[in-house]
Amino acid sequence: MAKDAYAATNRKDEYPQMTLWLERKEKVVHHDRYIQRRLTSKNIPSTFELNTMRHPPVLVPHRKLLMSKHPSVNRVLFGTLIDDYGAKDFEYCLGEYIAKAQAPEQVFTTTTLRIATRSVLTFVPFHAVAVYHCIKFTEHNPYSITKGPESIVDAIQAEPGRKDKYGRPIPGRFDTALINVDGGVTSGVKG
């Protein structure tokens, strides 16, 4: 089974890819059992019984965010964020973040309309922010000999298009990332 999982990877950072491959295979088996049970009405365990069975521990360890000490660009105007980085709602989201940070106890009691109104009315006393083009995720592995106890396992890049020293355009790179916040579950898109 491990050979099949490894063959399905791109041979770089294979552990998460193999885990995902195995998870998908298990989901196909569960779905096949469900279909067989529905078609033949045999005593194949129900979805509820499958979900209540003991699951193995999470195979992807906890990852820590690592950022450079200094930003990639010290000062980027809000207009440039909209045009070059595609952050169309940056000012609104920043206002919403400030409004929630000023009264965190009211976040759960206040309606979405009130938060939206407060975020629009929030005064932001600056018009530029520092931008980091790359963040990395590390994991602690005390048994690693070659990489050391902290090794970089993933990176996210967001960099607008630019021109090289000869004036040729270099396309931008914006990685897509799903970040688990608010105590979400360990897999899937909830949270």
C-alpha cells in the first residue's frame, strides 16, 4: 500500500501527499460500502457506525508559522494593494478587523450588519502597510538527523508581476491557501 501511495506523489514532500492519497482511498471504500448497502440491503456498517469507529491519530503534525524579520516591501499604498495584489476589499477587511479588535466581547452578540457598519465607519489613520511576499510553515521533528529539529514543510508566496532588469515582464505568483482558524476540524474546509 505504501508503494502505491508513494507512486501517486511527485516525490517531493511525499508524506502529506501519501496521507491525502490514503484518506481519499478510504473515502472511496466508505462510499462503495454505502452504495452496496443501499443496493443490496446487506448488513454493511452504516455511515454512522463507520464515523463512530475509532479513527487513527492525525498524521500531519502541528505546524508553526515562520516569517522573515523584515517585510519584502516596507510601504505599499492601499491603491497598489488593490491594483497589483488584487486585494479589493483590503480597507473594508482591515476596518472589520479593527472594529472586532476594539470590542471582542461584542463580536458574538453584535449582528453582522452592525459589524459591517462599524467596519465602514472605522477610521484608519494610515494609507500604506508593510507586505511580506513569503511565509513558511515549520514542524518540529526531534528525530530528524539531516534537517534539524525544525524543518520547513510548506511555503505560501504572494508576489505581484514585475519586470526584470531587461524590461521583460515576470508574471506574479499568488498561492492559494486554506487556513484553519477558529478551532476548525483537522480536515475538510470547515473552520
